[in-house]
Amino acid sequence: MLTPLDLVAGLWLVASPTWGANPGFVSPLALAAPRDAYDASRPSDRPASLLELSDEELMTRIEADSGSLGSLSIGAPGSGVLFNPVALEAGPRWDIAPGADSWGTSETIAAIQTAVDTVHELFADTWSIVIGDISDRDGGRLKRHQTHQSGRDVDFGFYYKSGKDAWFAPGTAANMDLPRNWALVRALLTRTDVETILLDTQIQRLLYKHALSIGEDKDWLDRVFQFSRGSRDAVLRHVSGHRTHYHVRFYNAVAQELGRRVHPLLVELGIMNPPVFTVRHVVRPGQTLGHLATRYGTSTRTIMQANGLRTSQLLAGRTYRIPVRATAPPTQPIVVPQRMLPPVTPEALAAVDWPTLQSLYTTSTER
């Protein structure tokens, strides 16, 4: 599926680096295919350093080789695109689900590797996990998702007691390998810049109970699990339909911010089309696709593509997304929140050097 670039969203999300380096972190550039126009071994040609360039310098770089920008996440998870995507290839520690679209940013691919490697570091005999959809090659709408459009959403399967179970098998206390699943979730929380993990409350309760049983700090768990105290800052949140997998969304400090900055330049050079905002419209009785297309100055085909419609029939009371051309508003970078680190590491997990609040405090006082 090649989503037209004229469906790019106008709601930009941007980020800046959070504290510290990820233990076991693999440089995103190391996972991207090298290009003749830049050298990833030179500090001046690394994606993070590109953020220091002026718009004029970025324009020059784009004109010389837009691929030298690295992979970019442009727009929102539910309305965005990928630029210079990186494919997650099957490896010894993960399998790609049949039919999955596994394109993302290099930062997302690196975060996947960091989390999965942590599980194998803790449990040497761990079998491979299944990775489902990330994004289409150019981003944009996937018919089976409302998000997964900008290279930052990843569907992780579960670790099952039987080793390898069918992809999308509902998790239960009987079939889930809770130690490995908790190691994965803990790694996502503490070793990557994760924005949210969508997971059915029943699975959350299993993980919460296991984490408590091995000595995890209860106050920390109550902050990261939404079902426990309903914290607005909770990373693990319930959304129906997520009893078979983890839906993980990562922050991309470089890919988001660089994407926000260079998108207008890509438009100016004709590499991308102008942005289109997605507004929401609740259909009233008697309204048709033609009515909506006329009202918002778009086409029925564009509305159908934005909502994955196969027919022109609309349901009264339902909310539909309408792409509308407009001038992008001024935006300001947002800071990636500091990771929710636990105060200590339980003895059962001590084989891995986990980042904790205690280690953060020790590092800061030594500087």
C-alpha cells in the first residue's frame, strides 16, 4: 500500500533527547544503509548533529542528497508519513509476523533491538519473539490500524511458555511466560524512550502481580500501570483489542524533530506535497460523502482513503477523519519526558545492569 503523500498530517510531534544513554543501545545510524553523500562515522554527519544546522544548511543538504538526513517521522501516529524508512529484517531474536509491514525509523528499529536484547541478556535460552506491524514503507494509513503511520508504533507479540505460539494468541496466566514478558516491558520502560504501551488490563494485572512477587517497588508500578491508580502519566494503558500483543509507541528524539524542521523544506523543493490537516466530523443523518467533500473542499476518494472505506456509505453518529488542506501552524519542540525509572532493581533481575533512580542520582553526583 502506497499512501499518497497529500495525506500528510499537519499535527507535528517533536522531541528532544532524554537523560543518559541506553545500556546496550545500538546506534540508529548503524542500522541504516550507508549513502555516498555522508559518512556516519563522522560526528558532523550523524542525525543528531543535523539538528544543529540552520534551515539554509539543511536545504543545501537536502538538495545534495535528501537521503543523508536519515529516517524521519513526519506527522502524528494516526496521520503521518515516513521519509527514508528503515526495514526491520527478521533476525535470530525475532520473527516478522506474516503479512506485517515492518518499516520504521532507525531510532524505532534500535529501540526494538535494545528491548529484545535485554530479555536475551537476562534469559540466555530465550526463543524468538514475533514482531507485527510497524508502518508501511512510506508511512500513511494501514487499513487494519488507526495509527502505525509514522514509523514509531510497533506490535510486539508475547513470550509464551511453550516457546513459539501462534501469532496473536490471547495471553493468559496459563500460557504467558511472565518473567520474560516482564523483562521486555521493563526494558521498554527503562532502556528506551517509550511513549505508551497499549495492553489489555487483564494482561496488565498478570504482569503487575508478577513484578510485585519478585520485589519491584509498588509505588513505581502504580505509576506505570494505569489500571492500578489511574495515573495520567501511566505508560501502560488499556485499549480493547490488545490482549494478544503489546502496541508500543516510541518517541524519536531526532526523527521527529528533524522531520518537523525539514518538512517545509521538502515541500518547497517539491519532494513532498503541502501538508493536509485531518479534522474529525460526526456524520448527521442524511449527510453523504458528497456533502462532506463539498463542505471541506476535498474529494470523496480522499475521504474514503483517509478512513479506509470500501463503499461510499456513511453511518450517522460515527466520526470520520477529513483531510483538509491548510497552512501549517507554528510549532514548538516538546521535550521527551524523563524515563520512569524504578528506585532499585530486584535481585531476580540483577544479572542485567538496569538504569534506576539510584544509579541516576549516583551518576549526577559524580559529575
